[in-house]
Amino acid sequence: MLRYTLRRLLQLVGVVLVLSMLIFGWLRALPGGPVSALLGERGTEEARRELTAQLGLDQPIFVQYGKFLGRALSGDFGASTGVQPGDSAIEIFLQRFPATVELSVVAIVLAVLFGIPLGYLAARRRGGWLDNLGVVGSLVGVAVPVFFLAFLLKYLFAVQLGWLPASGRQTGGLDATRVTGFFVLDGLLTREWDAAADALAHLVLPAMALATIPFAVIFRITRAAVLDVLDEDYVRTAESKGLTTSVIRRRHVLRNAMLPVVTTIGLQTGALLAGAVLTEKVFAFPGLGEALALGFERRDYPVLQLMIIMAAMVYVLVNLVVDLSYAVIDPRVRTR
Amino acid sequence: MSGSVSRSGSRPPTLGGRKERLDALAATAADGPGDAGVSLAASAWRRLRRNPVFLLGAAIIVLFVVVALLSPWLAAHDPTARLLEGQVSRARNEIPAAQEGFPLGGDQVGRDLLSRLLVGSQQTLMVGVFATVIGLAGGLLLGTVAGALGGWVDSLVMRVVDVMLSIPSLLLAFSIGALFPSPSQFTVILAVATVQIPIFARLLRGSMLAQRGSDHVLAARALGVRPRAIVFRHMLPNSLGPVIVQATLVLAVAIIDAAALSFLGLGNPDDSIPEWGQMLGGAQNVIDSHPNLAFWPAGCIIIVALGFTLVGESLRDALDPKNRR
């Protein structure tokens, strides 16, 4: 178990290293660049040269990468040139990371909270109205562009009905104390209930938009997995042994069906960042997604490098956690 | 509806997420062609014909393609002509409403919305088909090479594929799209296609690997069939089923992703020739005051994406050897 974990972590180092090289080269192949983005069309030749040298972009790319790697190992990923000029990339990341985590956690919790029970019920009453509605709903759910759904929710609940805030993380003017950077948690910790409620209200709509695809996928995988398990011999054996239905459902059906579901949850969590880019843009939510979109626009190399590497790392780590959680759910995996 | 929907439940245990699902899908090819007297394709078709989910999806796709082909004659007006320009006022935020001859009104610059929707189906179909074909071709190349050769080539190709899969899909499309000095329809297609390459590669490689040890390949090898002929005549055709399923699903994803790119400002900036994703992305600035400009193209995208998804899912079930009865 420990050896397996270590091997996987070692693999992660490899993936991150290769990825950092690819990202590094590829970003510098993008048309434009931070110099043009900063100076615009008006920059004189001299000013451009000066800035290029200042950013170290006049050196060969291998030298640049070597320096980047050296500094990165000591935790310095360079200073932002476009997103929040002057701030260090890691600072921007740490500042925005909690926002996206908060959003993703609420989204995945929503998806799991609705997806698993509904998927289970749909499988139990296969062919019933709930089953049909769920299957059709999940098919439509993946066919709707995420950003359009975000717009729809915003238009309906924020613009037309005015029930929930339309943008941002917190209402301006609300004097909330910052402790962790997770606004809802901050409000709870400092007992500023109004701040916590306000932050939560800001999360509802973007999280709903972000949750649709994970919900649809989790629902369908749960349903398929439960249907598979219901057909298994050991379920029939358990029934013939005279075990009560609730015990069979809890111990035999749900537990065995959870394996593929957990994997799916992991994969969906990892993929949330892509959806977050779109959702955060619609709701002007100051998270990683917004920084990424802005970073591309302004060719902010340090910020983009850090964010993409971090996104890939989170993705790989989440999947490692998922693989390890198999051992908890399924004893057969442990002995291997 | 119920009968067909519930059939999808008896799919093989979809252990795992994207990678594992692709491998599971790939493994369905390994069983080789017809073992019960009826070929897999024939038995699949027999079940599909009675499947309302498939029929609904197929009807949507047929309608979509017919509209795309006939749109120049169906559209009442020239989609590029600003016929209602006089009714557009940027200052007062006015956009032409529905009126005689213009059942859906005009767009931001006074072009007939209905004609643009009709003609837009052409470009939308093109984006979907080309993105899928390019993604498939790339994946086919990588997957076949890796799966057929094995060894270090396989390891190398699959590491590259793993790195590509470790970046969230839209982020990758976004990155590819940003690679070009000026976005165009071509860069949109290329960006959307690139995301699909590792998916197809994994699928094909899994299918190839599963077949390498199978009886029909062994038999062909024993008969002295040249390796290249084994790959192209025996292994590739057997992988077609899962590939077709994936391609159908990808068509839906490609159309949606193209819309997302437009929304992020990486779409084709030249909007004289309409495309649904671009129309939807372009409507974001006026969505609060004129939501209909977004609703119509979005509705079209959703229906078409749903059509491809329905066909893809029912094909997947029908081609699954586990479901043969």
C-alpha cells in the first residue's frame, strides 16, 4: 500500500516535470507575448528590448527553463505580468485557489447529494417515472453548454427574480474578517453569520451550473452500477439466506456499486476546473478560472505556468486518492 | 421509452472513469465478429430498429443534416444582409423585434435571425464533422501505432497521451486555440479536435492490445498473414464499433466545445457566415436585454447535441456483446 502510494507519487513528479517543460515551451510559442501585452502597439523598439531583457525573455529557452525550475524548487514561480502585475504568481494562486475550491466543493457535493440517491432510486424502480425522468434529464444535462446554463440561471434567479446575487464572491461593503480565504468558512469561524450566508448565496448559482455535468455522470454511473450489482449472484444468495432488504441494500448492493461511482466522482472533481473557467467568467467569480482566462488574454507566463501545472497536479492527486479509497471500500484490492 | 432505457443498465461494469471506460469500451471489440451465426452489426441493427431512443436521436440528426444541406433554399433572406439595420440602435439598446417576414426578428446588426439559424446549421455541422474526423485521424494513428507495435513505442505514446489527458479538456482546447495569432473557423476545429486525439488513441490502443492475444489474430499469424495486413484487415475493422460510438458522442461534444471557445473569445471573429456556437457566444453581451438572441442558437445546439448523444448511447448498448440475446 505504502509502496504503491510512493510509486504513484513518483510518477506524479514525472508527469509534472514533463508537463512543465511542455507548458514552458508552448507558452513561449504563443503569438504575442507579455511584452506586447504590456506595451501594446505603441511601445518603442527600445522599450520593448528593455522589457524583454528585464523579464529575462531574451535568453535561450533552455536557460529560461533552467532558471524557472531552479526558482520553482524554492517556491518562487515568478511575478505576474498581466493578471495582477507585480504580485507573485504563487500569491495570486493562493488568493484565488480557495474561491475555486469552495465553488468546486459545493458543486461536487450538490452533484453527489442528488446523483447517488437518485441514481440508486432510479435503478431500484427501473423503468418507473423517476428512472425515465432521470435518464432523459441526464442526457439533456450533458447536451447543454455549461456557460449557457450559467447564463440561464443568472438571468432567471438573479436578474429576473432577484433571489440571489448575480456576480462576485461577497457583497461589497460587507465588512467580513478574513481568516482562511474560504469565505463561507471564515464567516463560520468568526461567527459572522451574515457574511457566511452572503458568501454561500454567491456560491449557489455558479455551483448549480458547474454541478450539472458531474450530476448527470454520477447519476448514470450509479444507476448502471446498482443495476449490475442487483443482477449478481451474491445478492440472490443474500436474499435466499433471508437477510432483510435493508441489510442487503446497505452491505451488498450499495457498497459494491460504489466502486465505479467513487472513480467517477474523482474524475469529475479533477475536471471541474475546465467548467470553472466558463462559470467563473459568467458570474465574475474571482477564482482560478478567471485568472486563467485573463492570463491567456494578457500572456502572463508565470501565472499560466503555475496554474496549469497545479491544475494537472490536483487532477492526478485526486485520482490517486480515488485509487487509494478503493482499498477502503473493497477489501479485494487491499490484498493485491 | 422504458424498455430501451433500461437496457443501458445491463452494460458491463463501467469500472472507473474516462480511461477505464474507454478501455472497457475498447474491450467490447475484442470478442471479434459474429459468433452466434448473426454478425454483431446485424444483431445490433435488429435491436436498434426497435429502440425509440435511437430512432429519436437518428431523426434529429437526419433533420439537422437535411436542414444544413437545404438551408440556402430554406432561408427566406440572405443571412449576411443587414436588412433591418435601420431598427438597430446601439445607444438605446434596440434590436429588431419579430415582424412580417422576419418571424424571429433580427440580430445585433439587423440580419434576419431565422435565416442565420438555418444557414448556421451548415457551419455547425462542418465544425462537428471536421473536428471529429481530425481527432479520430490523430487518435487512429497514435493508437494503432502504440497498440500494434507495443514495447517502448507503446510506452512513449501512452505517456504523451496521459499527459494530454491530465489537462482538463476545455483547458487544452483553450490552450490550442490561443496558439494561433488570429482565431478562425479552422483554429476552432483544430482546438476541439486536439482534445479528442488522446481519447481516441486510448480507445484504439486498448482495443488493439485486447486483440493481439485473441484467437483470430493468432490464427491469421499462424497462416502467415503479413503483420501489416493483420493490423489493417483483422484488428482495425474489429475496433470500428467502439470507435463509431465514441465518434458519435464526440460530434456532440465538438459542437458544444466550439460554442464554449466562442464564448471565451477564441471563436471565429468573422461572423458574416453564421455558426450556432459563434451566434451564442456573440450574444453574451446582449443576453440580459435580448435573451432570445442566445436562446435560439442555444436551443439548436442542445437539440442537435442531444440527437448525437442519444444515437451514441444507444449504439454503445447495441454493440455491447453482453447485450446480445
